[in-house]
Amino acid sequence: MAIDEARFAELKKKKEAQDASLRESWVRAMEARIVNDNLQKCHRIEGVNHYEKCKHLADRYTEMLKDARVKGYKIIDV
């Protein structure tokens, strides 16, 4: 049984939306990773003053952690 063109277009659109969502999720996760790397560098460079000098990075990283998980999606039922 062949899938008609409308159903195929609908499935293709749904797949593209899922891919875009997954891509955005990965971007947020990698941005959080970069901020974490910068925070660790700041801690090493600043030494005992890191609480004061790196606070902006720590606050930003804490905020990013709330949304930094890679979220998957369910498989399309054909």
C-alpha cells in the first residue's frame, strides 16, 4: 500500500520539526558546556578570588543548566 503525497508531506514536515527541535536542544547543551569550560578556566586563573571574579559565569551557568538537557522525541508512527 503506497503512502499518498499529502501523508508523505505531513510526515516530512513533522520529521523536519523534530530535527530542528533536537538541533536546538544540542546547541543549548553545547553553549552550557562552553560556559562551564570558561568558568573552570576562570577558577584556575583567579585562584582564591574566584568567588568574586567568576560570579557572572557561575550565575550564567546555573541559569543555563535549567534548559541544557538534550531532549529527544518519539519515533513517528507510519
